[in-house]
Amino acid sequence: MIDKSKSREELIKNNEDLEVKHKRYIRLLENATDMIYRMSLPEGIYEYVSPASKQIFGYEPEVFYNSPTLIRESIHPDFKEYFQQEWRNLLNDKMPVRYEYKIIHKSGEERWLNQRNVLIKDDNGKPVAIEGIVTDITEWKKTELKLKQKNEEYEALNEEYTVQNEELKEKIEELGAVEEELRANNEELADLNEDLRKKERILKEAQKIAQLGHWELDIVNNKLDWSDEIYRIFDLEPQQFKATYEAFLESIHPDDREMVNKAYSDSLKNKTSYQIEHKLLLKGEKIKYVLEKCNTSFDNDGKPLRSIGTVQDITGRKTAQIKLENTVNELERSNKELEQFAYVASHDLQEPLRKVKNFTELFAKKYSGVVDEKANQYINYITTGADRMQTLVLDLLSLSRVSTRGKEFVPTDLNETVKKVVENLQLSIEEYQAQLVIDELPLLKVDESQMIQVFQNLIGNSIKFKSDIPPVIKISVEENNNNWEFSISDNGIGMDMKYKEKIFEVFQRLHTKEEYAGTGIGLAICKKIIERHKGTIWIESELRNLPAGRQGGSTFYFTIPKKLKNYD
């Protein structure tokens, strides 16, 4: 006969062991700052959402349970179509391991997220659930944007993890209640065991995706427990050797060992949690970068009982950050050298040009009437060439001075700035009967002398490239969330948009100097000035047929941030 009481005791003991593991995995799930979730298919209902949803989306997990479509409603308008397409790809088992998109946080703030999903199938290959992890990568995206704007800047990307002691206690109490309920009902015990195994599988997959391992130190009994992922991070086989604090310190790079040990010691002394980045020195002199977090619980007398922590491999991000920082520094040095070279070259060229021009004028004066017409023509060629070269040198000097000789950004009434520009261009405006329509312009913190250059170049271009009717030039401005968008539109000859990038490059002209005067540097100066003001500049133009065969229509746009700091 089977000893039913003994079988029941073994079943209860197995349940208790599973509960211990369950508590451990639940603690990690509930304290990870990455949002971990599971959604059933085809219903599209969330089975589990970790509390990190509050930090990442601004909503508690319960909101997701009650509103399964909440994540789609939170997607930024620019990414709704992309997100839906990637979601369809996932269901068709075609989606990449991870993808990025932007959301509108409950607070109204825009945030970037990195999502990694796994499509779970049953034995017949039918999709039954989606499991995934969502990481807030807003800071990394800000760094990426800064690099795009300056061509070289990125800021360090670090993910934040928080440990919530009160929530942990609540979960432990909830699990205690579940334990009592399980002991009272053997039929529910089997279902719970299966559920625990499922959660353990989800956790292991989540840790593998996030390269995040956890550890727990029982300080009273001096017992340390590592998850399999920590062994993998340390390039060790799981359970290869007994986990000890000394073994952990031995894997830390000698340069960081004292700092890590001090961080843990200080956390015990001050009863605080900590978060640090440090290096590991592994076999074969291999170096890895990790992000470590730890929180310790204490008894009523302030004696430490248990430390719980996580270790995440951030080698890829850290290596990219270091590489980008080196690139930024090298490009900044190179740009400064190029600017200095342009300034010195253009400045030093002026003196010989003045001599060529002066001696040519003296020669023409002294030998006027002596030399023949051919010689006079040659003298004219020399004078014209010297004048053009001098103009080019002065324009190059202006271009090199945009960053090196820029003035401090100060509050400036752009209405007064444009008035000065109109006065400077008064002769051209009257000669070509140009009509200017100017909106009310804002007060902005800018370098006024450089803004005069921008408006004067763009308005001057509208006059220069007029059609066969008097030019009509409209200066408008539109207020956006973070910047002011200016536009200078005209009814001129327009241009083919295939040249929209070329016109902002140095010495790039669409017409010969015989057709239109100029050196081809004006728009390059405008672009550099706007970029110094942390804005962007572009053109929209159209070669359209108007009555009597006239053509025209160009609009230059540029933006200036509302809050502009002095970056020079």
C-alpha cells in the first residue's frame, strides 16, 4: 500500500521549495526597472505586467490589465504605423529580436523605448502568447540626437533600476496568503506548480534577453546565491563553483575592486541602496562593463539580514559610448584646426591680393595711353580676378569666424534686427521694386550680428533670383513646442529640389557668375550660423509655370530653439 500521508508530506515539501524559488523570481520581476510582461493570444489580454510599467509608461500594471490597448494608445503618432507593422511581423514570426519606438508618457513627456519580444507557441506551432521586456532608452536617444546635431556627440546611456522595499513586503505577504491557500487545497497545488514553472521560464528568458542576472546574500547565514545569468556574465558555466562574495570581488577589475567593495560597505553602514558601474576582468584578460544594483534589508535593531542585487552586462553600450566620446573629441579637435586654418589662410591671402590690385591700378594709371587695347584688356582681367579673389577671401573669413568670433547670445528683438537688414538692402529693394511683408517676430536669445547675416543673405537671395516681375518677399514665423520656425518665401525663379542639399555647401552654385553675382558661400554661412544656434535650415522650392511663362517660388525655413544657451 502507498503511504498517503508520506506522499502528501513530500508534495507539501515540494510545494514549499517551489514557493521559495517563486518568491525569489517574483522579487526580481517586481524590482526590475525594465517592464516585463506576458500577453495571451489570440485574446490580446495581459497575463502579467511588472510594476516597472509605472516608471516607463506612467500607469500601474492594473491599468494594463483593464485596458489591453493602452500601449497602442501611448505610442507616439510618428510611430503608430511602425509599431502596428512590427506587431504584425511578430505575430507572423518575422519580427527581429528587438525594435525601438517612441511613446507619450502619462505625464506628457516623450520617451524612447526598446522592446524585445518572444513569440510563444504550443506543441502544434500555434502562437499562444507574447513575452517581452521593455526598456526606457530615452537618455540614450537624447545622446544619439545630440550626436546627430553636432555630428559627433553622444552622452552615456544608463538604465535605471529601483528597489521598492514596501512593495516587496506586500508581495511576500500576498505569497504567504497564497501558501496557506495551497496547503488547504491539493487540487489547486498542481495548477500552482505549473504556474510557478512558467514564471521561472519567463524569468530566465527575460534575464537572457536583458543580460541581467540577480544575486541574493543571506548575511546571517553567510550564504550567497547567484542566478544562471550571472555565471554567464562572468563567462562561467552555471554552478561551476560555489558562489561567494570573495569570488565576486576576484572577478572585478583591480582598478574598480576597492570602489565596489566600498560601495557595498557604505550601503550597509548608511542603510542605503546603491547603483554603480564597474569593470570585470575575466579569463584571457577579457574586460566587461556591468551595471550593479543592491539593496539590503535590516531588522528592527538595524542589523543587516539580506542583500538582494542585480548585475547587468552593459559592455556593448559602454564600448559604444567610449568610442563615440573619442570620436567627438577627435572631431572637435579637427574642426577647430580646420576653422583656424581657414581663418589664417583667408587672412594671410588678403595682403598679397591688395598688392596685386594696387600695382595693377598703378600700372594702368602710369601706362594709360601707352599700351594697346589688348594690354588694357589683360589689366582688366587681372583687376577683375583680384576683386573676385578678395571677395572669396572675405567670404571665407566670414565663414571661419561663425564659430570662432561669434558673440554671446543675448535677448534680441528680431523685429529691430530685420529693420536693420531692410536698411542695408534699401538700394536693392528700391531698384527692383521689391515688396516685403513681415510678420510680428519674437524676442529671442541670439547673436544679433549673425542673425543679420542670415536674414540679409536670404532676403538678398530672393531679390537676386527674382523673376520678370517685381519680387514679393514674405517673412513669417510659427511657434512650435520647443522652437520658433521662420520662413522667407518669394515669387522668384525657384530651383530644382534635387539641389536642395548642394546649395548649402561652400562654393556650390547653380548659376554661373556671369548670370548671377556671388561666391557661393552665403548659404553655407547661413547654415553654419543656424547650426551654431542649435537649429536647422532647409529649402522648399518649385519650378512652376505661371501666366506669361513666368516661373518661381522658393521658401527658406530655419528654426531657433526657444531656450538657447551659449555653447561657444
